Amino acid sequence: MGRIYNYLTKTKIASGLQCEKKLWNEVHQPLKKKKKAAFNRGRLFGDQVIKNYSQKNLKILDLSETWPNIAVKDTLNAIKSDKIDIIFEATFEYNNTLVRTDVLIKNNNGWDLIEAKSSTKLKPEHIPDVSIQSYIARKSLEVIGKKLLNIKLIHINTEFVLKKKGDYKNLISDDNDLTKRVNEKEVQSYIKKLLPITSKEANCPKIDIGLHCVKPYPCDYIERCKSVLKAPNVTPYTILPYIGKSKKLIEYMEDNNTVDLQKVPSSFFIDRKDYAPGYHQIIQEAHKNNKPWFSSNLKEIIKKFKFPLYFIDFETAQQGVPIIIGTDPYYPLPFQWSVHKWESKNKTVDKGKSFLKFNDQDIERQFIETLLDAVGNEGTIFAHSAQSVEIKTLERLKEKDSCKDLSGKIDNLIARVEDTAIIAKHNFYSPLMNGDWGIKSIINALPNSKISYTEDENISGGDDAVLAWFICTDPKTTVEDKEKQKKLLLEYCSKDTLALYYLIKYFFDES
Ligand code: SF4
């Protein structure tokens, strides 16, 4: 088992800088680590970084597969030996703080440090991040009489487009010299402040949820912190969209020593054009009366829907290191769709159709051809948050050389799409949704929907689906694993479209 107490890493310091309670949770009561798509994107970019810097005929030491305590010794021995020119994942420990640097390059009598990020640009949070690396590396090098000279951040070049399989020249953008921008003095104060939180005896800091829970990174402990807020029979005010995490409201509720949604004065409520007028009031009243709310317009709205009704959902993946020719690193590659069809009111929904491919070079052509076939030429098509995924994807496909001949048919499809998120936000709210109109929250409010996203080992959200895409495109994945991921993806996407059917059916039944 690795070290737990009295010990910081770069990640732990970053957590502590976001919220000391987050750091305390990570040390004392950590959640099981959830695999994330971003990790795979970063790993693949890391492989390209290694390839890029390995091309220079240097003597290389790669410590990426070495345990940290051994890597610390190996790093110092390699530097002292003067026989190594470049170290990948060089590892240093100073003042109970351990860091792993992506690339360390010998430069005369000193060393240059390069940090690789799979982002598209230098972000403000990268400066303290790199400062931690450079401070610990500098101090460790000083102990053995060496110097840290230059510090650079490299990231993905957004202008890169894959033109030839395996040709990643120009994927890396290396124009961020941070030598003069790092602030190592601050790192000493971070360590002084945060190290005590990692001691076995440290108490959990008393910090309420707020804007810091989502910036710069969404905090994995949000459910734990929310559950502490929940007093019996009290719905917390934090469920209110957009204002639930606002500084002003948090201060007001703290001053009044309450978390009760019913105690939020209407002067805090705001309107947004994508929601029903007075939607904060609607939420407050629905919870007070413990009853769902339907707008009086719902009946008129559903009259416009034309059978057969179709329910669609797409999954897209941002590859980071693109493998499909003609795509760029953050192009949302459509790789899966699901469609359910409801022929007429007196029939039940069909068994559904699906498309799922991973790395076929003509994946987009296959995607759109099969989709057009599945949704026919008439009938309303429903998609949840269609404006941000499905319609954008269709608009992009229309412009692709490989799909241009289908643009008329794609336009016809787009004209038939209704966004269930917009319909629901304007016309429906249930206290079982807890302030959220995502389909996975709405489904909790639909009687007899029979859909659950909470089973063990399933895919429970878009990020899991992208992670499955990464697993299935990894040549090292076994056939069994790939089959398992395919099955999970098919079940997941199909659940989303079935959920839309249950939502629209509920609207028909209630109006
Ligand atoms: S959810 Fe918010 S308050 Fe709770 S640990 Fe995370 S950042 Fe801190």
C-alpha cells in the first residue's frame, strides 16, 4: 500500500488549493478512483510527447512504469551519473512533496523541465501546477549540486489536422516558456498550509459548497458534501439552477443559518430564456407541495408532434490524438447513435436500432447513412439538449466532403428535430428532479419508466461513453473487453432514447 499521511503530491496540492476539504477527503476518506476519458486522452498525448523527444538520438531514461519511491532514486542516480540526456517521468521528493515531471532534458550543466498538458492552450491553473513541479525539482537538484534552468509547458496544437495515418508532426505546441512566470515562493506557503491537512489526526475542514466546487475542476465529493447539507425533510437551496451556488445567496443563507429551499426570498430569483418564466418559484412551490408542475401550454405543444415519433441520441468523442484522417484533436467524432420509434399512440415503442463503430476511416459516412435510413422521411424526431450535440453534429456532417451529397436529407432531418430539454424546461418540473432537467434526473420523475442508470459496472454518462471509445480503440484491449464495452455502450445509448420515449409518453398521458 502506498503512503497515505503526511505526504503531498502535485495533484493533492491542486486539490487543496481548490478546497481544503477536498484534499482532506482525498487523504482520509477517498472515493474509489473513477477512470476518466481525459486521463486516456492525456496518456495518448504523453505517448506522442515521448516519441517526439525520443527522436533526437539522446540517451533516454523512461520512468513512466516505475513506482514513485524507486523512480526518485533512479532519477537522482541518472542525473548524478551524467550519462543520461533525457528523462521521462523524472520523479523528485522534497519537503514531503512528490512530483513527476513529464520531460527533463539535460542542458549543459543544468536541466530543462517540460510539462505536457493535453489541453488546447495554457490555462491560469497551469501556472501554480508547473510552479509546484519546478520548485520541488529545483530544490532536489540543488541538493546534488545541479540547476534547473528553463521551464516550458507544451500542449495540443489546435491547428493540427491528421492528414496521414500515424503522422503527428506538429501535434505539439511548445510556445509557452514559463521560466519567468512560475511562482515558487508561493509553493512553499502551499506546502506549509496543506501538509497538516494530510496528517492522520487532522479534522475535516468546515467548508460549504460553492463556486469552488466546480472551478477549476468539478469536485468528485459533491454528493458527499450535498448529503451533509440535507437536514431531514428539508430540500437544500443548492438545487436551484444558476443561483444555488452564487456567492450572494450562499452568504444570505449562512447569515440566516439555514439551507432550506423554502427560505430563499424571491428577490434572489432570476429568469432565463431557456426556462419557463418564474422557474425558480416553480421549483420552490413544487417542493413545498410535493407535486409535479405542468404548464398550461403542454396540451397545445404535443398537438404539433407528428407520428411516427422518433427518439434519437448521439455519442461523440474528442480524440485528443486524432486517429481519423481529416479530424483535429478536439473534433467531436460521432461514433454511436440510438433510435427508438413510436409508430402511433395505440402501439408501443419499437425495440430500437443502433449504430456503433470506433475507428473506421469512413465512420462519419456510415453514421449518417444508417441514421437517415433509421429515421425515414417524416415524423417528429426528439433529442435531449439537441442544440448542443445532435443538431451541431448534423450541421458539421453536412459540411464534410464525404457527406456533402446528403446535405438536403440532413437538412430535412434537422427540421424535424424537437429538443426535449427545452420542451421540459418550459413545461414540466417534478420535485424528484432536484432542480435538474438532465434526462437522467427527469427519468426519476416518470412513473413506470423502468430505466435505471445506477447498476454496477454500467456506463452512466457521456464521459463513461467516451472512455469506452478510448478502450475500444486501444490496440492493447482484448477482444473480450472490447465486446463487453460494446455491449455496455449499446445498452447505455438505448436507455437514453427509451427515456425520451417515456418522457413524451408521460406528456401525452398527462395532457
Ligand atoms: S464539493 Fe465543494 S466543499 Fe465539498 S469537498 Fe468538493 S470542493 Fe470542497
